[in-house]
Amino acid sequence: MLLATAYARGLSQLRTEARAAILVMAANLALGALALLDPILFGKVIGALAQPGGHVWRYIAAWASLSVISVAAGVTASVFADRIAHRRRLAAMTRAFDNAITLPIARVSARGTGKLMQVVFAGGEALFQLLLGFMREQLPAIFALALLFPVAFSMNVAMASVLAALAVVYVAANLLVMRKTETGQQRVNEEAQAYYGRLGDVISNVPVVQAYANLKSETAALQALTGDLLKALFPVIRWYGVLTVLTRAASTLALVAIFGVGAWLAQHGRASLGEIVSFGGFAGLLIGRLDTLSGSISGVVRNAPAMRNFFDLVDERPGSPDRPDAEALEDVRGQIAFERVSHWIVEEAELGLFDVSLEVPAGATVALVGHSGAGKTTMMALMQRLRDPDLGEIRIDGRDIRRLTLASLRQAIGVVFQDAGLFNRSIADNLRLARPGASEAELTAALEAAQAWEFVKEKPGGLDYVIGERGQLLSGGERQRLAIARAILKDAPILILDEATSALDTVTEAKVKQALDAAAQGRTTFIIAHRLSTVMDADLILVLEKGRIVERGTFESLVASGGRFAEMAQAARLTDGGAFSDAA
Ligand SMILES: Nc1ncnc2c1ncn2[C@@H]1O[C@H](COP(=O)(O)OP(=O)(O)OP(=O)(O)O)[C@@H](O)[C@H]1O
Ligand SMILES: [Mg+2]
């Protein structure tokens, strides 16, 4: 995206505020005209003082009322500009946020929290500065300059030409610095993103950093990133230094030139004292406006990369958007079919799922077992359309899930994630994610079913207890039970339990298993577990290996057939809790 495109796109945010924006522009137009009258009247006052019998009082009165009107217009312009810019910033940030949370999970995780937040924050800030800069600085300055030159030339061509030369030097210096800093600015923004990416990653992992006593090295790594950021920043700052020197020198010389030319003209009777004073004022006005304009434009250049990233995020399309003819999945029975499904997670890396076919009748319980990394979670991700198959199709109740709306598909599936997936909110709020209107009695019932009420009621505030980022103020087993309660509360016709009980002791697990068995009643349930006891009662057991189903059947039939599963079960019987994960 070009600088001009990003700029125009930023300004287009004003469309929804057309009326307020027009008011601001009108006030600015008035300000521009008034600013110009100021030196003219000042010149008149001086001229009148120098001439006996001049109308000095009339000019002074006009000058005073002018100042009052200027103040009123100035206040109107800046207050409205501020309000508009604040409103637009928040609206745009909300839009970026809305979009960010619909992106494919893999894309979000790959970028990381810190970077995404930087894009939203820095982008919002850049937009704010752009709108404010446009309405409060660029617009008034351009109006003032557009009025200044015709008036100045009509008054005195020689002195006006000096002003015009000054303007040319300003514009040239700014263009030069703009060109020299554009790529540098891009690098500054990249370094800032790296910095915030690291910052977000570390802060969300403070327990690990502390446990590994890595404080010093983490701080050092962050310092190194700050160093890179500064290194990227210095050349840019240097060019701005050059710009300041150039423009300062030009404006001083211009002021001297105005008085020099003015004095020469006066000696030859071609300029009055009042005119020279007015042109001194014009020069001040011009320098002030050009300075503002130059500062404001360099702000635009500085913010351009942040703005581009922001709009890129707003424009980024979700991985699997609804088809235009997508239909809602309703009255779900829960019959599921995979037909020759293949999906490569990483091309050529032989990671993923290959040629998986499967028929699951409504209400059945399917257990997935197999090595860590065999593709169990991936298979479930495909069913939820967190990923799409590269080949084959998945059907629910006979309907291709790609033809369904995402919202209705996800509504039909309750999930307990491998990591519990909790928010830094109260227990009640975490549960209500599954059913926003749930009553307190319903929350308690779900917690009781998941064997979680016993610990929740002990917490200060009970349901209102806030559980920390990703639930870190709870124990691992408590997190899992809360996540199970949430899935029970969702009451969806299809249930996925991805190692939902892996962090529980055997006694609690036995209790939770009862709850899960109850929850699985009348639902199609997929259960991924490493414990023999959990998968024993399943209607169908699938053994996955390197993304392929290598065995399938009931517990008895698989044990009897003496294959991979029988080996795993045999090994598991020898261990305490009947876990066959290590043997698997
Ligand atoms: N987004 C991703 N990018 C790259 N590789 C991935 C991604 N997600 C999963 N993988 C890889 O795909 C393989 C299958 O992962 P999957 O999560 O399906 O395994 P799993 O059977 O659920 O294992 P576990 O029992 O450890 O949970 C693994 O090797 C994993 O590293
Ligand atoms: Mg997994």
C-alpha cells in the first residue's frame, strides 16, 4: 500500500462523520481568513500611527474583535476535531479486533498476542494522529496558505516573491526527507513489532520465566531488541534533524530578506511602513504554517507503516469464510462421516491426516488413541472447520460441513480443549461463554456434573472468583473440570473431549468420567484419551498412526485381533492408572 493510499484510506474514515467534519472545515476556513487579516490590520494600525489624523482607533477595535472571533472558531475546530478523531479511532480498532478474532487459529498463534496487539494499538494511534493532524494542522495550514499568496501578491509582488521562494525551499526539504526516511520508517515499525511480540510472549509466560530463573536473559534479550529499535530509529531521526536545520535557516534568511527588500523598496517610495510590517507578519504566518505542515506531514510518514499493517489486518480474510449459499445446521442428530479425508498441515512434511474414512452413527462414542502427534487433535480440528480438508469431505447428518454456516457448525459442537482455554474472568463468565443467558442454578448444575462445584464453592466469591490469565490461578485439574462444566453447559449435540481428564487424579477422574458418561448420553462424542479406562466403553475405537487410521473396532475385537491396540492395552494393564500413553 502506497503512502498516499494509506493516507487517503485513513481520511476516508471521516465519511461517517461528514457533518461534524464539515463544521470543522468551515471553522478552519474562517481561522485561515482571520489569521491573514491579523497582520494586515496590524500593518494598518502602525501605518495609521505613523500618519497624523489616521483612523487608528477604528483599526484597533477591528483588531480586538477579530481576536475574539478567532478564539471562538479555534475552540470549535479543535473540540470537534478531537471528538471525531477519538470516535473514529475506537471504531476502527473495534473493526480490526473483530477481524483478528475471526482469523484462522494457526495464523493468530503464529503471530502471537504481542504483535497483534501492537498492530491494533499502533494502528489506532496512527489513525488518530492522522485524522487530528489533518483537521487541526494540515487543513488550516493549507487554507491559510491558499489565502495568503493571492493577498500578498496583490499587495506587493517583490516581497511576495521572497515568501514564495521560502515556501519552495520548505516543500523541497520536506520531500527530500520524506523520500529518505520512508524505508527507514518501515524498519522502525518492524523492530517495534518484534519488540512487542517478544514482550507479549514473555509476559504471558512469566511463571515459566521465573521457574527457569531466566529473568536476566529475558531482560537482556528484550534490551537487545530495544537496541535494534534504536538503531533503526537513529537514521530517521538524523534526517529530521537535517530538516529542522534547513527550514530554520531558510526562515531566518527569508525574514531578513523581507526587511531588506522592504527597506530598499521604501527608499524608492514603492512600499509603505504599514506594508513592510504586514509582510513581516505574513512571513511569521507563513513560517508558522509551513512548520506545522511539515511536522504534520512527517507524522504521516512516520505513522504510515503502522497504518498499513492496521489496514492489512482489517482486510485480512478469514481462512474459511461462509459460502454465499451456506445454510444453517439445525435439529442436529449428530451422524458424522469422514470420506477419504486428507489434510496436509505442512506441505511435503507428511504431517496431517491421510485418507481417513469413517461413519459414526448419531449418539455413538468414538475414542481416538495413538501416539502423541499422530493427528488426533488435527482430525477434530477438521470436523470443526478450524482447518479444511485438502481432499475428501466431512458430513454431519449427511451435509457437507463446507456448505454450512460456521456459526451453526460451531454451535453444534461442544469442545473441551487439550489446554483448558480459560479467560482471565470470573468462573461464571467463563462458563457463560458457552451459554450467555445461563442462570446461576444452571451454572451450579453444570459445575456439579463436572465435579467442579466442590472446589468452586471454596473460592472467595465462588462463581465470581476471577481465575487469572488462562486460568492460572487454578490447579491443572480444576481448570479441566471447569472446561468440562463449560462444555456440559453448552449442551451441544456433538461433544469433543481432547484429553479432558489428563490432569485429574484417578479418584477425581472416576467421578468426572461418570459426569462425562452422563454428558455423552444422547450425543455423538469423540474422546481422545491416553487411559485405558476412559476408552473401554467406546462404541468404536480408532487407532491413529502418523495421520492414518491403522486399526478400528470395539475394545474386545481390537484386543482379540492381537494388533497394535492389543499391545498397547497389554502394556497399559501393567501400569498403575491404566495409562497406555507411554506404551502407545
Ligand atoms: N499449526 C501447526 N503447524 C505445524 N505443525 C502442526 C500444527 N498443528 C499441529 N502440528 C503438527 O501436526 C502433528 C499432529 O498434531 P496433533 O495435534 O493432531 O497430534 P495429536 O495426535 O493430537 O497429539 P497429542 O496426543 O500429543 O495431543 C504434530 O506433529 C504437530 O506438531
Ligand atoms: Mg492432541
